[in-house]
Amino acid sequence: MQVAYKSNMIKRMLYYWARQYAKNIKKSEKYSELKRTIGVLIANFEIEELKGKGFHSKWKIKDNDEGIGKTVLTDDLEFHIIELPKLHQIIIQKMKQAGIKVEKIAKITGISKEEIEKI
């Protein structure tokens, strides 16, 4: 889990994924021995590059063709990014819709009443 924002978060995630992927085989072993490696980032902040996306986004390498049903190059690379602030907003909205009072939401979530009222 990444608590504090770091610059170049996406590149950082890709770098750590690549290191882990490369550890799957040793020198002179066959590339076919490489195993699927899934990167998961749970961020306690919103990521600038993902504005407009939901709280959970899934990423793969796909062909750039604009057609329907883009071809996935490989299943070996996959990223899941979970942005907790976006999830909190959804939960708070649902709690408000269910008629739960702001004070109780604040107690349950640990988020200030002022922040809850903004959502």
C-alpha cells in the first residue's frame, strides 16, 4: 500500500513490476518459463493520471487499434490500481442515501464531518 504520493507513481509501479517479472527466470533459462505477474497498487490518494476513472482500474497491454475487441498482447502483464479516496466517496454517498447521519458516518469512517458534507 502506498500511503504518501510519490512523483512518477505509474513509472515507479512499472519499474517494480519489471523487477519482479525478471526474477521469474535465471540466466540462460527459457523465456517461456516467465510467469504472469500482476501488480497491485492500493493508494491512499488519488492519482493524477487516473482522473475520471473509477476507484479500481485494471490495465493490460493492448493493441492501439480503435476497433472493438482490442487484442491483448500478453496476459503476463496486468496492473490493478485501487484509489481509496474514490472508494471512500462511493461508500459515504451510499451511506448518506441510506439515511445515515453525518455524525455516524464520521464515527464509522474516521473522516471529518466537514469532509463528509463536501461529498
